[in-house]
Amino acid sequence: MGVDADDGGRGAGGGAAEGARGSGRHDGGSPGGVAEHVAVLARTPGVLDAWLRGLPDAWLHAREAPGTWSPVEVLGHLIEGEESDWMPRVAHLLEHGEAEPFTPFDRDAHLARFEGETVDALLDRFATRRRESLDALAALGLGDGDARLARRGTHPAFGAVTLDELLATWVVHDLGHLGQIARVMARRWGERVGPWREYLPVLHPRGR
């Protein structure tokens, strides 16, 4: 069972398993403050709701291969992150600094916890938990250049990490899993598109 891989998911592929310290390009200018994080994080529940609610089960439970996550399981993983990873680690880092490592995060815990739950129930739960997380983040009053963003904590696998890195990883984690859901769904029909496959990068192992 994988633990503390809080920057990717089973079958995430395509770079989703790279953490905030990866060698990503920075074409969008200098990083903004916490408001820029929230601009993405606040939208993820709505994106998923519009995308997944009411979809046929064949889409919701599609998999790339045995042992990889379906779209509904990715949703469960995102809920698990809200409840036991992101803001709990923010609070832990601010309270303990580097003196006490984060509690390891079990990225597979959602598989048993949410087995049999409907997608509607999971979407509602994710929206509620994300709203609670962002309310807690707002209560910290972190502004641009806040010295607390440079405060360090201890990750059980990576060692020293900063609050800014943790918050950036939260955003990229959302985006990575949105990309994962798109890829899983697209590849369900990878053989149906015929010769157009050549022009559909999402269907290629590394994209082209």
C-alpha cells in the first residue's frame, strides 16, 4: 500500500507524480500569493461536479489498467486529501515547524473508505470539505510575501519542505488529477477513434 504519495495517484502518469520540486517549466511569470492558489482550488469542486455528476457508470468506473484509479476513485482520493492531508499539514507545519514530521498520508485509504458511495454523495462531500479547507486557509491571513510561507516543516519522505511548497503542491495535485481523469476517460475510447488516434496526444503514452 502506497503511503504519503500526496502528489499523484495510481496511474497518474504524464508528470502527475512529480512534486512541487520537479523540473517543471515556469512560463507564467513569478508565483503569486495565496489568492492565486485559491483561484484554482476553489474551482475544482465545480469543475468535477459539472464533469462527473450524471455521467453513465461506464465513464465513472473506467480504468487504464488493473490497479489504476477510476474517475470516481480519483474523486475519493481528493476527499481524503482534504480530510487528512492539506490543511492538517498546513496547521502542523505552522505549529511544529521542522521539529515533528507530518503524519504519513496513505494515498490508498479512500479505496476502502468510499467503496460503494455514489458519485453524487462524493461530489457533495468534496465540495463541503474543500470549502472548509479554504475557509481555514483564509483565516490564516497569508498575504503576498508573508514570512510564514518560508516556514519549514518535515515531510516523512522528502525532509525539509516550506509552506509555500506545500500550498503549490496542493494546486498542482488538483490539476494533475483533473488531467488524470481526462486521460482515463479518453483512453476508454482509444480504439474507437480509428486513424485519428495519431492526432490525439492524450491517447499516446507520453503525449506528442
